[in-house]
Amino acid sequence: MSSEPSAKESSRTAAPSASATAAHTAAGRAAANRQWKNVVPALTPWGKNIVKPDATGKHVLIMPGIGYTVDRPLLYWAAQALAPQGWYVDRLDLKLTESVEFPEMIDCMERVIDVWRAKSLDRARQAGEDPNLLVITKSLSTLSFPHAARLGLRVALLTPVLNPPPFDKHKSVIPVPLPAPANEAPQPLICAGTADPYFDDAKAHLLTDHVHTFEGANHSIEVPGDWERSLTYLHDVTKAIVEYAG
């Protein structure tokens, strides 16, 4: 495995003013009432949270891929690792129809981020702490990264979509480099396997210095037929997320 150090980001989301919080809350309500034809989001708290949502400024949103739910290893263990460190974990589930297309899914995920961010900023205010917000994305949900970056959020990109999936007629990818003002956001964390067809190492390094690559790993950061190396990679990804979260 080759990797670059995932140094802790010092950047944090600035504490909002009362007027800004009100505006974010209003935007969150509007997004929450929005309907999509082929995708139904469910934003729910993790059942194993240790801290109460209004007792901490540390909030993390965990977002899935297509078929890679928030209970799959990379996302499940991210929650397991962060919760004991005082993070309050929210998770997104997506119910998709066969007719759903990438732009609709991306739009839905962006609106979910708006709702979650507004709620988390308000909870941090109630806790009397500076907000420390983190979004963890996997595959499909990494396509929401440009929107999250425009909001100034720190984001972990697990198996980011840097090459377009052949089944997506829209050829959706994370743009490299990010357009302004998203390119001024905190650098993301990237973790991906070298055998992942949707990963591009050169593009990844144009987005961030925090790139971890895993030799021979596929789009799940697993090595088929090698459970020991797969578990080692799962450990290393989880550790990288914890270090990035700070």
C-alpha cells in the first residue's frame, strides 16, 4: 500500500450568527419538503450514538453508494470509530427506483447536505460549542462533494468517482480541479484502491494532498480472495478517517 500522510485539517466550520442560523434552518426546511420522483432519502441518527445531538459541536454525516449502504464495512466502521470520540453520527439511506438517473440522485444528496448542515449548526449552537462538521461519502455520494465544498465542509471521499461509470449516460464525475469558490474549501481525504476503475490517482492529487491508495483493491477497497489484506485495508481506511476528523 502506498499513501500520503492524512494530516489533521485545522479548518473548522465557523460558528454561525443567529441570523445565519435562522437562514440555514429555513433553507433546511425547504429542502426537507422537496420531493423527487425516483429517489427517497431517509436522514436518520445512528442507533449507537453515545452523545446527544445538542450536547456536542462534532457532527458527521455518513452517505452511501449505490448498493453500498451505510451498514457496509467502510461506512459502518467509520461510525464505530468516530462515535466514541464524541461525534454525533447521522446517516443517509436512499431508496431508488430502476428509473432513477444520476442528476436526480445528486440533487437529492445535495439537498440532504443542506438539511443536515443547518440542523448540525443549530445543535452546535445549543451545545455552546464551535461547529465541527464532517461528511463521509462513498462512491455515488462522492458526487455531492463539489456542493459540500462550496459550503466549506470537510469531506472524506471513499472510492471517489473520478472516471465516469459506463452505466451513467450523463458521465457524472467529480470535476478536477474544482471551480471557485469550492476550490477554497478544506482539502478532502481520499481513499481508493488501485484496481478501482472509477479512480484516477493523478486527478485525486489535484484535489488534495491527503490521498491514500490501496494496492490491488477494488471499488469496495477489498482484494477478492485475500481476506487478510482486505481487513488490513479496512483498518487503514478507518484510521485515516479518524486522523482526518481530528
